[in-house]
Amino acid sequence: MRILLINPNTSVAMTERMVASAHANLAPDVELVPITAEEGVPYIASRAEAQVAGTTTLELIARHQQGMDAVVIAAFGDPGLIPARELFDLPITAMAEAAMFTACMLGPRFSIITFSHALTAWYEDAVALSGLQPRCASVRVPRATFRSVHDVQDELEGDLVALACRTVEEDKADVVLLAGAPLTGLAARIADRVPVPLVDPLDAAIGQATLLARLRTRPASAGRFARPGPKPAVGLTPALAAWIEHRSEAADRSVPPARQEAS
Amino acid sequence: MRILLINPNTSVAMTERMVASAHANLAPDVELVPITAEEGVPYIASRAEAQVAGTTTLELIARHQQGMDAVVIAAFGDPGLIPARELFDLPITAMAEAAMFTACMLGPRFSIITFSHALTAWYEDAVALSGLQPRCASVRVPRATFRSVHDVQDELEGDLVALACRTVEEDKADVVLLAGAPLTGLAARIADRVPVPLVDPLDAAIGQATLLARLRTRPASAGRFARPGPKPAVGLTPALAAWIEHRSEAADRSVPPARQEAS
Amino acid sequence: MRILLINPNTSVAMTERMVASAHANLAPDVELVPITAEEGVPYIASRAEAQVAGTTTLELIARHQQGMDAVVIAAFGDPGLIPARELFDLPITAMAEAAMFTACMLGPRFSIITFSHALTAWYEDAVALSGLQPRCASVRVPRATFRSVHDVQDELEGDLVALACRTVEEDKADVVLLAGAPLTGLAARIADRVPVPLVDPLDAAIGQATLLARLRTRPASAGRFARPGPKPAVGLTPALAAWIEHRSEAADRSVPPARQEAS
Amino acid sequence: MRILLINPNTSVAMTERMVASAHANLAPDVELVPITAEEGVPYIASRAEAQVAGTTTLELIARHQQGMDAVVIAAFGDPGLIPARELFDLPITAMAEAAMFTACMLGPRFSIITFSHALTAWYEDAVALSGLQPRCASVRVPRATFRSVHDVQDELEGDLVALACRTVEEDKADVVLLAGAPLTGLAARIADRVPVPLVDPLDAAIGQATLLARLRTRPASAGRFARPGPKPAVGLTPALAAWIEHRSEAADRSVPPARQEAS
Amino acid sequence: MRILLINPNTSVAMTERMVASAHANLAPDVELVPITAEEGVPYIASRAEAQVAGTTTLELIARHQQGMDAVVIAAFGDPGLIPARELFDLPITAMAEAAMFTACMLGPRFSIITFSHALTAWYEDAVALSGLQPRCASVRVPRATFRSVHDVQDELEGDLVALACRTVEEDKADVVLLAGAPLTGLAARIADRVPVPLVDPLDAAIGQATLLARLRTRPASAGRFARPGPKPAVGLTPALAAWIEHRSEAADRSVPPARQEAS
Amino acid sequence: MRILLINPNTSVAMTERMVASAHANLAPDVELVPITAEEGVPYIASRAEAQVAGTTTLELIARHQQGMDAVVIAAFGDPGLIPARELFDLPITAMAEAAMFTACMLGPRFSIITFSHALTAWYEDAVALSGLQPRCASVRVPRATFRSVHDVQDELEGDLVALACRTVEEDKADVVLLAGAPLTGLAARIADRVPVPLVDPLDAAIGQATLLARLRTRPASAGRFARPGPKPAVGLTPALAAWIEHRSEAADRSVPPARQEAS
């Protein structure tokens, strides 16, 4: 099974770290195909940047979907997730949603902790989008600042452990999500210092994508995720324009390539 | 007072019709400055298209905000509204949100009626985003089809009147919104055939933008709509990149030009 | 355009202050017609007083609606708002509802701050009535007490600024409403000391009434705000009894005077 | 135990019918003290009328509370209930709220059926006020019309039975409330023709008032129902003004007369 | 009227204390018939124990329902309440639900205080089940520990009073529930030290059962609480198996014995 | 990886069918260990039966958890799920919850269809417990009846296909869940006749259990799912009593056997 892992940030180093971290918990038959955005910002940290990144995500899926069984949008905040599900026919997951649904099977209420205040409004939007607000105990950030996004999980390790423990004590969290691609892999390292389960959102997103691909459900031809009809479009990348105009190859098949291969 | 009216669809004819329609209900001191998107689709009808249009909206505001007192995003569905509010410092309204808040002052529950099934999932998202789901009685579409988006309000006039009446009877709507830019101006024409108030979303959006500009509130420097710090960005249009990187002129002022002028 | 401004408190001084404050942000074509209650309490501060004031509000609208384009109920807490909308045919706004809807276009979550603990339960009811509870971050009051309702905005200015800043920091408010007629006009004075937009509820209520009047929507003849049929009534003021019994002049017209004039 | 039964409608015949009906299910130690409003309308059927009746209710409680153990507001829609609880120190119940809470112990979801469309918006408000909207399956009215409010339960008996059965079948109601004072006593007569429990709101309201009086809880001196401090008031009835100004006898005692007697 | 009081804990001493306490507020025509569980744990303090106790509760009702007018499940947390209502035909109440509905008639928001952290997750579930989460201000426990469940209300009296006062101050509770069978009777003793009404859940549950029995509503033969059809069952106690298989005497009657007697 | 598959119904034939069906979508490294209840009913179809089955589920997990990596409760309705998660230390999933969370990644709103009206109240409870009510479009049952639970998916195949299509059309479902263990395996057979994705709840539950086991999160030692302290218990099966009393082997380890093996 091949899973397209899209990093909508422009940092290749972050993509590499995510792939390395993901391998520890992969099912034996899963192969990750990582792609890094070439346009946008090194690290998405606002809703304006997420708006731009959502469009980039659609472009990358259009370009690379051929031969894939599922897609993972590897940014917590899930840029482009709903439009992508509407537009494309393969299963698509993203880090925030997958982490939240997974967390709900580990405890009644979860908290999301991350490393920068700039991120919290965007993450709150992701909670609202999922419909899980009643199960979200808090979205929190440590007071300490950091120098480099790339090293933030080392720089703030102690602060994040302390904050995770505080969410359990003060916010009554039963599970804690370590949110933001730069925290990928931290959960395993600090699990024994926090008294509740920690969810690594990348592991959750890849796990859920694997699960959806195994279900081999058909793409919707009715309802809110039915693929829109062909539409002329100006100013988009060739692959996205071709897909939106129903000119690309996959569009001629009732079932997309990845899924036929899977059956 | 100058209000930037952004049509994120690429249809200039639609922009012209909206401007003509808006003039009937404008405050005497308001001047509209209309802009039409040059990239995207002629008429946004899916969430994928709205994703793309949201980015276009940010680009157009970045390019044209200088000298404006407020912005109206002239598409029901409000592409880019939240990112735009976070990113820019002037008051910004959009058709769906403005129409819904306005409707809530005219009746306890509103229905949204439009002309194509393709639009309803996107409009439902706009309802959810506003937090007004408990006040939304229904989102409905007539069974009849139409030939041209440009003439749809004439082609379906009778069907839309009948549907509006049915939402009052069956869904217990107390106000009806005629949603979608192509229905702009229809409300005034059919008001006497529907037993509850009809809201024209463009009038509502311009009215609310006028109101916000008159309040002359300061832009947020804290909270969820505080402008993000400067960030290097790749692949964006020059005006948007300059604004995101805090390089454009307006960025050097604590209060944006339009508002200084207003005080 | 003529807007009837009803102060359901018996304090004429407060009416005068509100009118003075409102003039700064009025549209050029709007004329305010202020009326002060002659029965009730000098300043409504409980739900029992609001119950009484709601009836007074209906009486005042019945008496003064002739020739008006819209009505503003100038008390935060909105006494009589829903009954008035059901009973009368002109657009009616009130301070709490208008301030909340306006605030929602300036930030995702708002806080309400006021000057006396006695008011908070009443204000919470207004939040619930609007359906905006999920967007209300808090309703708060400074610890300090005051001597005179008339001077409270001066006496507590520093405390209210500090409290507004605390709601941003502690409650994550993105907009702050300065609630209660005695705080009218304060927003403009302290805006530069609070890092998020401040909403003046009177400006919002007059602005929304102006907007609704401009829309020239028809009164509902069906649904929850359709005018009730004639009913014999005992013990009411003559104007209210006449209107409830459909004996007053306006009742003979399908469209009330103010709206005919506007068209 | 003495329970003050306030009919905020001006119909004495209805009061008599309610008292007669209530006696069938009264606890052996309960005495009802019925009072009929002298001002207002014969039968409240709009929110404007309920606004007026709420003030009347406060006046009647102020005048007759001496020596009572609890108060029942005998109108479905509960005019003045929240202000009355804030203002007075005895337990107070009302027909809509009491019927809904009682119904929730008889089935997961309830429907409210009544006899006139004019009433439904008011009854929906009562559902919202209780916070029980998620448990309300529907608020419905038969299509048939009636001649006399006084005889409506006989005229529409068959229609109401059929409607109750339809709410079970179509709306999945598990309990049905027969709402509106004119339907008092109907539940017992038609119970064997409807397959789920029927709640008589007057029985529920008296039963809950009896229960609250037996609990002998203290009146709140803090929180949302703490009695407001003394306030000068103009234009109210003497008893209500005296109570609001803390001039009446009961105001000098920390615990009101009825409750001292009970302990 | 005979009310079956089921203590699903195995502590006979607790049953005796509850019966003694209940007598102070009983209607003159009510007789309590107490039963103590013989299997399970001395004091239920987890959801796993509540799961087991729920089955025990069904067994005890099956065995002892004959001749009863109503049932009270005398444990806060309400083990088996919903299944019991579905399975049996008499009115059934339980301490958490009854206390919450009762509290809602005494104040807008209630807090639940109890004596052990182990209990709070279970109590939160009871709040969620009732649908009253928006009216629950908090579920809290004092920091102090105790030696004996039997004496806990004496050991922690001061702490519980202080905590009740804190919920009023900090959580804005308007009513406080003293939750957990071991706190039965405490409310009366400390009422004068807490500024809002205190609800004793056992009094509430018996009062509500009394009220429901007086209403003499018919058991549901349709909807979510209609008795399931006969079913073969293995491994249950004889009385429960007989009832589930519709073999026991009461099953042959359309109305159960207690209710016939009552009519 | 070993997953304990608990069928809380007493039908061995159903267990066998579930195991056969599950093998089609299993990850290559997963081994199922099926167990069938020996006490209870052949097919759970009421909340009373689910109450009894929940206790049986706890007993079966206590008896068979040794050496397992995760548990699946193989009944839609999830008997004992929350108590089991609180009591035991391995990941536990169940059919309703897993199917709903999975469905939410395939479409905005899901419908649940099943084969008997007796089941719907229980399934609605499962929806409420998950917190996903806003995303549930409907819970529906075909009108047709069936002879044998064992053959129901064949008998009603056409009716279930038609009903699934109707939920898409009438209820606006974007995903359909085929609920109830007897429908296991049907989704794959009818997928091409329904225009939206169909979720097989058993596949979802096993997939989610596999995912959770791969995450290797630690069991909670704080919060709502922390294992309760030791407690004396009377009348339980030996394995459950031993686990509740912390006497069984696994209780002596801070991390349960299955998870040590996994690390």
C-alpha cells in the first residue's frame, strides 16, 4: 500500500524527520511517498499561511495522486483537507483531525499542546471543524520561547512535559496531543513523564489513512464529497487545472487507479 | 468612505451587476471600489474552488487595500474571510456571514435558498463557521435546473419564490436569504410574493462593512486576529508577499491608512 | 431616516448622554428621536426590573412609532426586544444583540465587561437569547465599586481598562463590549489602551437599525414575528391597547407608515 | 402546605377549571390558593401578551405571597418565571418548565402539542430557556381550528389524540405534553388512546412546587437568583413597589414567612 | 403509595441512614420499602463498579417490583436507570438525574460537589446523560481525604462547606448538589453556611418518584421506553430472566400491578 | 499483534461469521482471538440486554486479556466500552464508536442503518456517547421484517440498499454505517449500489484497535481512565474480582503484558 505524505511546508528537513519518525509505527505493508511543498512558507503558523498552503496541497495531490492508495496532509491544522476530500477520490487524512479522533478512543477529553501562541487560533479552528469541541479540554502553549522551529522539541522538551502534566491536573485532560509537525516523534520520548496517553499526530494520520485504504470504500458520487463536475479554470497549476476540468487521465475512470489496484 | 468590493469570481459582468444593485441601498457617503478576480473560475461552486478563491482574495486585498476604509468579499460562502481578517487591519465582511447576522435581527430562524445543489455543502460550512447553526432552519435548492448562471435569477424566479414560501411553511423559516452572487437584486423584486423578510446578502455585506468602518475600532494587536509577524514566503504575488513579509508601506504604520484618514 | 431611540430607564440625563455620544458615528442621513421612560427605575439592574421595563418599551413604541423608520431599545439587556419585534412592523434593534453580532465580525470571541455584578445574570440571558454563547468568552465586572451610575465610566475608567486587558489575556477575548448604557462613549476614549477592538453597544445598535431600515425588508406576515391578530386587552396604556386590538391607524395599512415613506 | 396558584390570564372560568382538575393528583397535605389576573388578556397567545403578563405575575406574587409555601405560575410559557425567582424568596414553578423536566423522567424525548399556531413561538422560547432543546422532538399543532378557547379540549379531542400519535410515529416522541392551560385535564381522559405517557403541565407544576416546598431549601443570597437590593420605582402597583424597595414586611426577615412556618 | 428504595451498594448501614434521612421530607402518604444489594461492592466508586451495579439494580427491581408504585435507585450516578426504564413499567427515578432537574428549578446553574476524585468521571457521565451539561457549573471535590465512607460527611463537613462556597464564588453556581449516598442528610445541616440552595439528591429522587407516581401516567407501549418483547436469556437471576422472557405474572397484564392499584 | 475479539452475544455462529468477514481487511501482522459470551442473550437488542452484556464483557476481558495487544467489543452499541477502558490497561475499541469516527473521515455526515426498530434507541445512545450527534444525519430501519437474525443481511439486502440510498437523498448522509453484528460483511457486497462510502463497523473496530496498538501509548495513571484502586467485591466471576481487587498477576506490573511485549 502506497501513502502519499504531503508536507505543505517548504522545509525538506521537516519532511525527512517526519518520514524517519513515522517508520517506527508503520504497518508492514505500507510504503510512504513523501512530497514537500515548493511554494509557501517554511513553517505555517497563521490562518493566512494555511489558506495559501491549502491551495498548494490541492496542487500537490493533483500532481502526485496517481498510483497512491491514500493521502496524508502532514500539517496539524489540516490545510486543504475538506476541499481535497471533495475534489479527489482517494482517502485523505490530516494530522489534527486524525489525532483528535484517535485521542477520543484513548480518553474522554483531550488537550492539544503546541509550542507557539501563533498557532492556537488555527488549531482551535481544526477542533471546531471536527465537531469535537465538547471533548477538547484545552489548547495550550508553554510560556517559554524557542530559537529554532527545527529544534523546538529539544529546546522546549521540559516545558512541554510540564505543560502536558498541567493540562491533566488543571484542565482534566485524559489524553494529550503534541501538535505541530516539529513535535513529531516527541511523544515516544516523553511518554513515561506524563500520566496519560500522548498521541503523535503523524502516527495517527498515517494510521488512519492506512485504515481507510484497507476499507476500500468507494468514492462518493453523491453528497457533500461528490466530485464537482468539470469547470474551466484560469491561473492554476497544470495538474490541478486538468483535474478540475476533468481532463486528466484518472478522471476517465469511475474508480481512481489506487483503489482498483487495491481490490 | 471607500469600500473595496472584491468579486473572487472571474466574471466582470457579475461584478457590474452587483455594483448596480448595491447602489439602491447605499449610505450617501459610501463609495464602492469594485475589483474582479483575474484567476480562478467564472463562478465558484465547490469547496475546492473556494479554497483557490480564498487565496486570490488575500492577494486582491493586499494589492488594493491602500486608501480603503473596509473590504467586502462579494461571494456567498466567504472565501478567505477568516484569514483575511487575521492578516489585514481594515474591517472585512462577506456575504454569507453578513446576511446571516442581519437576518438574525429580522427573525428567530433563517433559511438559505440558492440555485444549485453544488453550492449547498459550501454554504453549510459558512453557517457552521458563523456559529449560527441553531438559527438556520434549512439550506435549500429548487428542483428546476437553469441554463446560465448569469440569467439564473430570471430563469428560476418562480421556482425561487415558491421555494421561499415552502421554507416558511415546512421549515418554519422567519427570514429567507437569497444566496449566491447571481441572485443579487432578486430580493427587492420578489419581496411582495414571500410572507417573510428577504435578505439580499450583498446589501447586508456592504451595510455591515459601512457600519464597521463607522465604528472606527482599532485593529487587534492581540488575540486571534492580531496580524502575524513577518515571514519569508515563496511563490506568492508581490503585494501579498510584501504584506506577509511586512515590507509594504502600510506595514510600517501602527494604524492602516484608511483608518487614520477616518479618525 | 428617523430612528426612535427608546431609553427604558427613567433617567433623562442618560438619554441626553447617549444622544450626544451617538452623533459621532451616525450616517449623514440619520435623525435620532430620543424618548425616555416615565415609569420604572432610574437604572435597570435586575431581571425583575427588565421584566417591567420590557412592558414599558412596548408602550413607548406603540405611542411613538408613527413616522419612524426603525427603533433602538437603548438598554443593554434588550428589554422587550423579542415581543416588540413580534408585535410591531418596523425594524427594531437593541444594544446587547446588536453589539454581539457586530463584535462577531471583528473577532472570533467577545467578552462583555460592565460595572456591577447585579447586571451579569441579565446580560448572560441576552447572550443565550442571541444563540452566541459559543462565541462569548466571558461576562466580567471589576472588583472596584462606584458611587454614581452617572459617573461610573469616569470613576472606574482605569479598572475597566485593566479588566478589558485581562479578558484578552485570561479569557482569550478578541473583542470587548463595554456593556450598560452608562458606559456609552467610553470605548472611543480607551481604545488605545486595550489591544483588541472595543464595541460601543449604542453605536452598534443605531448602526444595525440604520442598516435594517436601508434594507427596506417587508414586515413578516407569517412565522414567529408575524403580528398577532386583534385581541381585547384590559389595563394597558391607550396606545398599546389600541395597537394590540388593531384599532390604531397604522394597523389599517399592510405596510406601516415609516416603510412606505422609505420606499 | 399552601401553594399560590396564579393564573396570569384574566379568565376566572379557566382558573376554576384548573383548580378542579388539579385536585385529582394533589398530595394530601397541599392546599391550593388560586388567583386570577385582573389586567391583561383573557388568554395569552403571543410573546407581547406574555411580556405584559409577566409583569402582572410579579405584581400578583408581591400581593399574595404572604403565608404561602410555594407559587405556581399557571400558564404554559411561564410568564415572569425567571424574574419572579430572582425577585422573590419562595420556590416558584411554572407549567412549561415543570412539564418538560417531568417528561424527561418518563422518556428520552418529548413533544409538545397545543391547539393554536399562535402559541408555538412562545412555547419554543420556553423550551430554549430550559436548556432542553436536545430532548424536544417537536412542537406541533393540529390543522383543525376551534371556536372557543374554553371548549377547545372537547372540540379538538380527536385531532389532539391523532396528533399525539403522529408525534410518536413521525417525530419519535417518547412522552407528549398537552400544552396550554385550556388543555388541563385532557391527559387523563385520552391516555389510553396514545401509546406513550402524557404529561398534564398543571399537575407537573403543582407537583414540582410541592416537592420544592418539601425540600425547604434556603433562598439564595448569592448568585443569579439572589434578591436585588432596594431600588426606588415609579408607576408600579403598591405591593410590587414595596417589595422592590424592600419596604414590605417580609423584606425585614432573612427567611420569608412561608419558609419559617415550614421549618 | 409504596416506593421501592434500591441501594445498589452492599452496605446495609448506608441504606438505614438513607431511610432515616428521607423520612424528614416525605409526603404523608408515602411508604418507603428499602432493599440493599447483596452482590457488588460496599460503595460504588468507578464506572466499572457502576456497570456491575446496573445489572444488580435490574435484578432487584425484577424481584421486588410487585406491589410498588415507583422505584428509586439510591445511588448518585444512577446505575441501570435507562435500562430499567426501558425494561419495567413503573416510574423510576435516580439520585443524580432527580437532583439535577430539581436544582434547575432553584437556580440557573448548579455545581455538584462530592468527597472523592474517583467519583467525578462517573458523575460527569450522569450530567451528560441528562442533557444538562450547559447548566452544570462544575463537578468538584475537596482536597482533603477521609478515613471512612460511612463517616465522610462528618469528617469533611468543614471542607464541603468551604467547597460549596467556592463553587458559588468561582464557578458561579446558583445551587449546589451534595452528591453521593454517604452525603445524604448533610444538606439540611449545613444550609445556613452556604449562600445558595443545597439539594439533597435522595430527597429529590424520592420527591420526583412520588410526583411521577401521582401523575399515574401509562407505561410506554411505543418509543424508546417501550418494553422489549420476550427473549430467551442465559445466566441471569430467576426474577430478571422471568421478566425478560415475559414469564413472570406482571407480564401478563397490560398495566403493572402497582399502577392498577393506584388508579 | 494479537487482538481479542469479544462477541458479547451468545451466538457462536455469529462470532464465526465475523471472524471470516474480518480477514479480508486485516493488516498482515494481526491475529484475531475470538471469544463468545456464554451468558446473556443470543442477540442483544435492548438497553437492558446491553446492560447485562456490558458486565459480561468486563468478565471476558478480565479472563482473556493476558497476552493481548488490544480488545475489540464486537457489538454495535458498545456494551461495557467506557467501564472497560477505565478498568483495563490495553487499548479497547467497539463497533459503533469506531465506525462513527471512521465515517467522519469519509464524509461530513453519516447515517446509521440497521434491521430492527428495537435497536435504534440503543444506537442513538452510542451516537450521543461519542459526542458526534451533530454529524449523525439519521438512524433508520427498513419497514420490512425478517425471519432470522442469522440470515437478515440476505433477507433484507434489497431493503437495506434502498434505505441507504434514501438516507443519502432524504437525510443528506455522506457515509452510511451498516450497523449490527448480523450485517457484518454486507458493505462490500452492496457498495456499488449505494452512491456514498459504506462503513463496515467490524472492519472499523478492528482497524482502530490495530492502530491504537501500534501507537503503543501508555495506560492512563491519571484522569478519567486511570485504573481504580483495589476494592473488595462480592458475587463477580473470579477473573473480574481478582482484577478489581488488584490480585491478578497483571496488576503487579505498571505496564500490562501485551504492551511490554510490544515495546
